[in-house]
Amino acid sequence: MIGFEADITFRPEKLISESRVRGAAGEALNRVAEYVRDKARENIRSKMPGAGGNEDGFTDRLRVVDVDESALTALVATDHPGGRAQELGADIVPVKGKALRFFLPDGELVFAKEVHLPPRPYLGPAVEASSGFVRDEQIGVLERARTI
């Protein structure tokens, strides 16, 4: 499973109690994880037109799978069999038989001894694109904690 862990660490001022910050930070962490998931889904649709229509459930299988409010971490991941290969690239070879067999989008049947899948990162760029949102959430947590 491929994923990311977003570590949101807050340095509250002495006047703000840690429990108030943790409560607000947990809510912010959930929003950040959902934001990253949504950005990754946008990346899938733009970089992988076939998956953009969600024919194989690729975008639906990208989920927020764990939020640990005590550690202030979240995991966004996919259990799609091709998720890792799409993010990092892969050389695909036959496991059984002498060749891979697949159809091209135009319907042509192809046999190949090996296929190189170039990286089409969707999750890493989603994390990078979320830095401004994370910063805004951190500021919001401190502001909300002061008013609780």
C-alpha cells in the first residue's frame, strides 16, 4: 500500500491548553487528509484518462485509511493493485507464460515480453500541493484554540 503521513506539529503558546489545541488539531488533520485525498484524485483524472472515468475503481479506492489524532498523523492510501506502479513506475513482465497479453485503447491486441510503465505520480504531488492548506489549517487551529 502506498501512502503518505502528514505530520502536523503545533507549538501552542503557554496561554492555550494542550487539550484545546489537540481537539482543534484533530479536526484540522481530518480536513487536511481529505484535502490531500481529493487532490490525488484530481491528479489521477488528469494523468490517467482511463482511470479518470473510474472504470476500475482507482479513484474510489484512494481513501483516508487512518487518522491518529494523538500522534497528529494521517494516512491516505490506495489498495488498488496498480497504485504503487502508477506512482513510482514499474517494469511489468509475465509471471505465467511467455508474454503479456493486453488490448490498446483502439482495440488492437498486443503481446509483449515486457512493458515499462513510466511513473505517473498522483499522491506525492497532492501532498506537495497541500502545503498552503496545511499552513492555513495550523493557523486556524491556534485561532480556534484561543476562543474555545
